[in-house]
Amino acid sequence: MNPSNDQPEELRALALDWLCRADPLAKVDGVKSLQTRWSKGQIGLDVAVHLLPTGPIPGRPTRPALVSPLEVKHRSMRTAEGRAAMIHALAHIEFNAINLALDAIWRFPGMPSDFYSDWLRVAAEEALHFSLLDAHLRTLGFAYGDFSAHNSLWDMAEKTNGDLLARIALVPRTMEARGLDASPPVRAKLAQAGDQAAAEILDIILRDEIGHVATGNRWYGWLCTERGLEPIATYARLAQAYKAPPLRGPFNLEARRAAGFSEAELAELPM
């Protein structure tokens, strides 16, 4: 599915259009098409234009029901339903991640062209991840929306709508970086339960998410340099100001190093 013919052929406006779309599979197809057209030079970029959304942000389906993280039921992965619940939770994260990347593209004008290219690539990879998880969920007899989900990732995005530095510091470098830590034990549980296909999907996701967090680290460093800020002290200030969830181990230090966290930053992690 592509945007209608009357939509402007401009990356940020098109990203906003797809962000407002509610149907997950249509959004996935739209983002993949947008990435292809951008890579072929078929779409322009206006980094200065002020945009207004045409619908609720983000566009999302009526299901899954969104509840407090404390209300999300934990199910044993020894059962098919339990594994499906885990796959569903991961799919929900990836759906939110598509929206987060699209939101970064339209919401924050005035950045270098590479910024928008980077987050469009992230959006397309998150769309692939959602597709893989959604397809696997269907092999287990379930569909996206069949379980409840929480919205912590998007909640932090909303808190940081007014400051790109805070958004980059606390979403890709905090919330999404936590996925680097969580992925290996989840993968191990799925493999132990005999779901090798799911384990292999997590391998793909971890590989790509290292790159996504690295993108966050790149632009966090760029913004700190532009604003004359010291990165570690600035991160601590932002985490406190926006009440970011405290970091808890164990940490995937190998993945965090690959994603560009410095040794000084790793030394700040609570051990």
C-alpha cells in the first residue's frame, strides 16, 4: 500500500503520513516502500518545513489493549500460548519502534540529511522485525492484538517530544538499549522451549538493534557537540529530569560496546 497520489513527495511529510496510519501491515508495507523510493532518489527532503499531523499520533489499531506494565500477564514459555505471548510482546515493541523512527523523521526539523536517512533505515528494519514476528505468531495460532500490551516505550517518546537531545538520550540510548540486554536470555528461553524459528528471529533483531542503538549514540554525540555539552553528565541530567526508568543489569556489554557506548559510559552502569 502506498500513500495516495495527493500526498507530497517529501520524506518528512510522508513519514508523518505513515506514522498516522493505524493498520500495522499497511504501515509495514508503506515504510518499506518509502525506504525503497528514498534510496532511488524519488523523494525529496525539506528539513525546514513545519508539519502538522493529520490524525492521532501514533496511528495504531484498536487492539492490543494497552495496560500498565504491572498488568501484563506473564505466561510460561513451556506452553504454546506462553511463547505466543512473548512473541506478541516483542512484536508490540517492534511496532512501537517503527512509529518512533517515523516520529523522529517528521518531528525534528533542521537536522542534516543523514539524520533522516538513518532513521528511515531504522524504520524499515523495525518493519521487517515486526513482519517476522507477526508471521511467526500466526504459526502459533495467534495474531497481533490477541494479548494485552504496555506502552512504556511510547510514553517516553511523548515525554521527550520537545527536545531531540532528550529523545535520543532516553529512547534509543536507554529504552531500546535495554533490548540489547534482554535479547540473549529471551532467545535462550525460546530455544530451550524448542522454538528455534523464534530464536533465529531474535538473532536478526539483535544484530539490527545494535545498529539502531549505534545510530542513537551517533546523533547523541553530534547533538552534544553542537550544544557544547559533556555527554555523560548531560545524560545523567536528562535521565533525572525525565524520570527515565533506572538501569538494571545484567548488561550485554559486548552488544553495548558494538553499539558505540564508550568505556566511560559502561563504567557508569550499576553493577
